[in-house]
Amino acid sequence: MVLCKIFRHKTARSCEERGNPCMKKLTSMLLALALALSLAACGGAASSSVASSAASSEAVPEAASEAASSEEAKKLSTTDALRIAGLKGPTTMGLVNLLSMEEDGTASMDYDLQLYGAADEIVPLLMKGELDMAAIPANLAATLYQKTEGGIQAVAVNTLGVLYVVEKGGDTIQSMADLAGRTILSTGKGTTPEYVLRYLLNANGIDPDKDVTIEYYSEATEVTAQMAAARKDAIAVLPQPYVTAAQMKDSGLRVVLDLTREWNRVCDTQLITGVTVVRTEYAKQNPDVIAAFLTDYQKSVKAANEDIDGTAALCEEVGVVAKAAIAKKALPKCNIVYRNGQEMKKDISAYLQVLYDASPAAVGGKLPDDNFYYTEPSVLRKVMAAIRNSAK
């Protein structure tokens, strides 16, 4: 079931809303006309010369401006809104500023951002071509690549490690070893939380099938509800921003382990939570759209990390997080990033190798080949140039 669907915003605005560029141009033209008329009334050839000069000087920059605007307004290969899906939580927090960019006219295209509660709701829509892109767990992207025989590609890393172990009202967990013999509530069966937890348990000498009991729930909100109703010493694995949300409701909830830190103790690769994928057919047909999206996406992620208040408000409005106050407190801990090209390939491939070595099923039975990574040079050069120009 779709939890929330944000339809593309219309961005046509009046001259006043765009900072009065039309009014300024009209004022300049009127002034030039008034000058010409006043000089003509005085008579003399000089008046004609001055009027002509004034009109000419006004027309040149105006024509240049219109030519530049025409150049910038070149249509993309499709005028349809880009249909992109995300999950409630950190992987979509980096996308929400696309909507504000569209609203203020700085986005390259229209966006149809759709929000879902679980990754298995997104997968069939992507496979049927009812979505163009999606932000999903990294290992699921690899699995989907195998199932669709190359039907999707990864275009960016969007989130690094966001998982934590929390304990309610107790002080019994100080290390991974202390999890032995305990029941752990978690979300994300078949995706990042399950495989990261299992990997770390094994790395610390704990058999995840024998030495602990892991109870999985479809959404993080279900885990937080279970924790709220649970007795003292209940343990859960939760991602941000749900850790923050749970703590704001229950002051007795304590973060006992940062799983990114635990990962770094036993691995020399990045812990990657989410990636953004595109249908391969769509990418081939619309390379200009991919370039435009990646340029906008980089700006959206930058805003998510710098404009905390604005992004938090959008997260509440869209439904990514229940309250802006939660998002505001959680955003700095969500490890939202934008990585594409060879950097993306290096990080994802190393992470997937670790998962594959632990359990081939975690990545769909085998590691994806190079075509899984969208590294089209001409597109990435265009993105880099656009980002450099916007920074000037």
C-alpha cells in the first residue's frame, strides 16, 4: 500500500514571484521610450541618434538574455515527470529537497516522488516499468539486478550506516558479545539490517541462528511500538531517524551500540545502507534526464546536510518522518551522501563482496557485473560540469 504519494508540483509563477524580472524589463523599456520621446520633442538630429543608441543598448543585452534563457530551456528527451520511489527513513531524506527545488523553479524537471512502507512494495512497480527510479537497500539492488537480468543499474550511493542497537531501561549491553542469548527485535528482513546484523554477530563469535533470537517486523514503526510496550531490557536494531523518534517518546531507551562503528572494527569497507537505482532501459533512452537528475540530486543532498530546518519541515510534509522535530534531531546522524561514478562503484562493490563472502544469498546468489554500475562517462562529465557551474 502506498503510504504517501507526492505528485509533481506545477512551477509556473508570475513575474512578482520570480523576483520581478519581467517588471524590471518593462520598466527599462518604458524609460528608454520616454527618453526617446523627450529628445524628439526638443528636435534635432542628435535626439534621433541618442534614442537609437539607447534602444540599441537595451536591445543587445535583452536579446542575449533571451538567447541564454532559450538555451537553458532546451527540453529534455521526455517531458514526463521522473517517477522515483523511496522508503520512509534516511534513504528518502536526501530526495525531499527535489520538491522544494521544483517549487521554486530551480529543478531541471518535474518529479513524482512516491513513498512506500517496505522495499517489497517498490520492487514489482520497478520491474513493471511503473517507476523510473527508486532508493532501495544496496543488497536488494544487487539481487534485483540478478532477477531482472540487468534490468536496473545503480546510479548513486545515498546513505551510509544508520543502524543502532537500543536497549530499554537496562544497562546489560556493552558490546556485541553481550547480545548472546538475547531476543533482538529488528526490521528489514532480507535487506541491509538483517545481513549487517548477521555479519556482525558471526564476526563476534555469535551464531545468529542458534545463539540469539531475532524477531523481524515489516516496518521500523512496528519495532518502536513493540519496544514501547516491552518490559525492561528489551533490545532492538533500529535505523535513524527511528532511534531518535523512539528516544523522544521514551527517555529510558538507550543507544548501546553503533553498528557502523562495529562494522568498522571488523571491516575495511564502507557500510552502505541505500543506493538509488534506475531502470536500465530508461537510462539508455534518456541519458540527458539522468544527467539532469544527478545534478539536482547532488543539490538536494547538499541541502539535506546544510539546511536542516528546511529539510526537516519537508520530511514531515512528505511523510518521511512523523514530526519535523524528529527529523531535525536525526538528520545529522543519518549519513546522507551523494556518490556516483567510480567512487560509487568502489564503495558498493567492496560492500557487496563482504556480504557475498558471508552469504551469497544476500546479494542474489552472485556478485553483479560491471554493468550494474551506471558510469556513463559523457553523462558524468555533464554532471560534474553542471555542479562546478552552480558552485561559481
